[in-house]
Amino acid sequence: MELKIHIQRLTIEGGSRASAAEFADALRNQLAAIVSRGAPLRSQRIGRIDAGTLPAGAAAKQQAGRVAESLHGAMKGGRRG
């Protein structure tokens, strides 16, 4: 299975460039983990996903996990932001 995801814009407010890069890396890893579990996905274009307000001070991995689950829900045909 091949999965291609193109994120045109990822907006992270209130963090440094280093923390944004750490978050993006963690998001990539979380999405790979979801795909490796064999999670069902539909091919589609998703306009926008709102993962809500992420907890302040949470590790990038935790925050990325929440966003990845929101993205996965949209790819399954669930709720979109």
C-alpha cells in the first residue's frame, strides 16, 4: 500500500520554528503508525481539519497524535473540521 499525503499548510501558533519542526516530524511518524496498523482509508481530498485546541505544554508526540487521529477520521470518511 502506498500512502501519499500533501499538507499544503500546517498552522501552529505560539511555538518556535524548532517546536514546529518537531511537531511536523512527530505528525509524520504518527501517520505512519496509523497506516502500519492497517487502518482503513479512503482516497480523497480533504479541505480542512480542525483538531481543536491542543493542550499547552504537551509533548509534540501527544499533540501530533491528536492531529493524526483527526486526519485519520477524515480519511475514513468521518467528521471533518
